[in-house]
Amino acid sequence: ICIVLALVLFIGISTVRLGKKLEDSNLLIKVEKRDIEEKINDSTVVEPNNEYSITANVTGEILDDPFEEGDTVQKGDLMYTIDASTIENSIQSADIAIAKAKKNYDDAINENSKTVRDTATSASSVESARIAVDKAQQAYNDALKARDDLSLKSNHTGIVTEIHISEGDTIAAGTKIADIIDNSKLKIKVPFNTADADNVHVGEAADLTLTKNGSSVRGVVTEIGALVESGSGFTSYKKVTIEVDNPGAISSGDTATAMVGDIACNDAGTFENLTEDSITASSGGKISSLYISENSHVYNGEKIAMLDSDSVESQISSALLSLNDANQALERAKIQQNTSNATTSLGDDKLNSAVKTAKMTYDDAVLSKEKLLKQLEDYTIKAPISGTVVTKNKKKGDNLGSGSSSTSSYSSSGSSSSSSQLTSASASSSAMAVIYDMSELKCTLNVDELDVKNVKTGQKVTITTDVTDKEYTGVVENISVNGTAGSNGVTTYPVKVNIIDFDDALLPGMNVEANIIISSVHNVLAIPVSNLNRGNTVYVKGDKTEENDKAPEGYKTVSVTTGSSDGEYIQVFSGVEEGEILYSTAGTGNSMEEMMQQSHERMKDSAGGGSGGGPGGGGM
């Protein structure tokens, strides 16, 4: 009886303790709104913008090294001067070789000139004969033109007002033949008040009213006078020139007023003929015929008179004879040249070959010197980039042997990730000096092939380091397509990040943690990831609606639709509402049913132990 009473008491106490344990283990979580940032994380090191390992391509003693570790240098600054006495001696020898080759080349040219001199003489004769032909042809053309000039032509279109010559007169070139006017177009200068004239523009239409009969005619403004003239009553005016097509009723001397738009003139103007000029003779001679009369109308280019000059025909005949003689002399010179060329052609080939060989030898000597001068530049080493000297392995007085020559190690922000890592210890030790360009700092993240599709240039990156408590900001600058397969079969891709707010505390080579923010949502419903069950369900406080619902007592199973996650919280689109209570088994790893079952099994074990050990009291 005592054992049974003790067992009942033990079960009651255990049940109370179990209920308290279960109550404590239930973490009551509310559905709430929060910001969620989805990130990609990687550990990496800080890199400089550029780095350059200075190495020598020549041997010799270092004569000067005007810099120290930690110095800031600019691109083009002197870094090392190396003894160049050997190459300078080679350049002097090259100068001697060039002088010898030049002399041989000049001698070959002179020898060739002697052989071709006769050919040049015959060629000169042909050229002289050709020039004589050209001169004779020009004289003949001039004589023909003189004959054409005997026909005098008008250089204007208009009406003849006066004739100054008669048939039988002998005139000289430039003599005035007749006066001519063109009254098909007229111009008139009309005064406008100065203020009004400033608002009139060339090209505007103008309406003119004739004073004599009040008729109107249309014209165009062609000029605004610059001169300001004084009028009556302390007024001032400018003259505006208007051109009109003469309808036939207007004569020079007629007057008219004008309107340009709504601007009126302040007085009438007088019409003038647009053209009043004279026809002059282009050549001299005796007037044999005259084809115009006063008041007759002529056109530009129309024949108005004919000259008679016996000397012109004589000049044409003489010029034609001279031209024929010159052509015959040219043919004789060409025959003589062909004969001379045939005699010397075999010797020319041999001499030309000697000249070409001497020229090639001379060019080769010049090229050899240019190569030596190019090599001389390697004995003066200048900074290839602006930056800070982080390593100096060679100094003044050191000798660079054949083993010191190596290829320069250079990387820049534009290079791929695989070639932009910090200079290794072995590379730095083999270089004469190493320069970092720290005008910008960068880092490279290796992003998993499943995540790299979510990375875009310009995305924000947060960067932290154990060296400083400050969080730095970066942006994705480049995403390389040159992936690297890992030992686990997963390919990663280098992502270059530009650190935009670095300070003196952040240095190349430091280890950092970088997070690429691939998505960000604000003020959205979210739940802890630990509250999300398999199958995208959660336990929400409330009465069950289905008999087979295995949610803990007082909770029901609800399906949810999820979105972005930061690893701790996950966005929920549907299924729950803000403020609802969620059930969590965090820390127990078991459901309520499993915990109750395990408690009953422990109590059974305890009861069995007590029964078996009653005499000794060990079970209780």
C-alpha cells in the first residue's frame, strides 16, 4: 500500500513538473512586420586598386634609388638608375658602323650617277623640246583668242541710252562703247524714323504707294542704312533700301512712300534704276560693223560690234608654223633618248643592285642603333603607376646579375580575379620594389554557382573586419565568367567589389567578411525560420479545424507562402496575420506528444525499479 501511495504521489509531482517544463519550453512567437535583407556571404582579403612589382631587364650596378619604403610616388618618378656604361660603348660602336655604311651608300649612288648621266642629258633634251611645244601651243591659242576678241560683246543687259563710237572709228582696249541702263528692276531709299527702322529687317516685304497716281507696288527690303540722319523737328531717321520689279509704269525719278508690315515711313523716297553702267571694248582695232543703236535693248553676251585687224590673222599663221616646228623637234629628241636608253640598260641593272645592297646595309646599321637606344631606356626605371612603395628589396650599390631579370608582375582593377590577388611573398622578394595604388581598395568574393545569377553590378556590399568595429560599404564592380571548380564539385565565380568608404584603418591584405545584399524588402510580415515546419507549415495559436491535425494542444497547423529570407527570419505572403501567436519547439527538438510519451516511459521505469528494489529502498 505504501509503495502504491508513493507511486501515485510521484506520478502527480512528475506530471506537474512536466507541465511546467512543457510550458517553459514553448517559445511564444508573434507574427510581426520587419525588414529582411537576403545576402551572400564570403570571407576575403582587401586588395589595392593596382599593384606593380618592379623588376630589371638588364644587369649592372644600381647607381641611384631616390625612394624608401612607405614613400608615395607618382607615375613617371625615377625609381632606379642602373650603370649603363656597357650599352653606351655599344652605341658608340653603332655610330661608327652607321658612318661606314653611309659612305658606302653615297659611293654607290655617285657611281650610278656617272652611268646614267648621258641618259639624263637626253631626257633633259626631251623635256626642253616638250616645253617648247607647250609655249608654241600657248602662242597659237592666244592668237585665236585675239581673233575671237574682234567680236565685241555686251557685258550687261538693258537699254542703250547713248553710243560713243561710230563705224570706221579706231579704238583701243577699254574704250567706252555705249551707256546702258536696266530699268526692269528699280530701287528706292525711303526714310524711316530711327526707332522704326531698327524693327525693319532685310528680306521683309514692303508695300509702296506711288505719289503721282496713288497706285501700289510690292517690293523687298534689301538694306537698312547704318547712318542716322537728322530730320525736321528734332527727329532722326535711317534710309531703308527697297527693290521692286518694274511693272512698266515706274520711271527713274518717280517718288513713293512705303509701309513695312505696320511700320510707315516718315517721308517719300525717289526711284533709281538698279543698273546704270557702260559697255567697254575688250580689245582694240577698227570698228567694221556696229549692231546697236540708242534706245535698243541688249542682253549680256550679245554681239554689239565687230573689229577689223589684219595683224591678227598674220599672228595666227605665224603661231601655227612655230607649233609645227616645235612638235617635230620633240619627236627627234625622243628618238635620241630611246637610243641612249638601249645602250645603258644592262649597266643600270648592275649599278642599281649595288645601290640597293648599300642602302640595306645602312638601314640595318641605323636599326641596330635604335635597338640599343631602346635598351638604354631599361637602365632608367621609372614608376609605372602612382602609389605607395610597400616593399624595397634592392638599393644603391647592389649589383643586378643575370638572375635578377624577370617579367614584371602587374595587375589592375580591370583585370580578372585570378590575376588580381595580392603579390605573394615569393614574388615580392624577387622584385626590386613593389608599389600599391591605394587610391581605391577592393576585394574579391568567390560566389557559388547557384547564387551568382542573383548578383548584379552596382549591388550594395557590407564589409566588416575584426581590426575595426566600423562597417564599410562597397558596390559590385565586376562579375567574372571565369569560374573555378572546387573539390566538392561546386563552381565558384569571382565577384570584384569596390570599397567606397575605406579609411586608413583598412589596409591591403586584411581579412574581411563581405555580404552582398541581393534583395531587400521593408516592413513585411515575417516569422523566424525556426518556426517554419517542413512543407511550409506553422503552428498558430487557436482551435484545430481538422481531426488529424497533429499540432500541439491549443495550436493548429496552417500552410504559408514564403519569400525572401536573411537566414534568421523569412518573409510570409499568406497564411498568417500580424500579431498571431506561433508555437515553437526550439530547444527540445520534440513534439508535445513525443515529450509526453517519453515522460510516461520514464515513470514506468521508475515504478518497476521501486518494486524490484523495495526491500532496500533503492527504487524510490
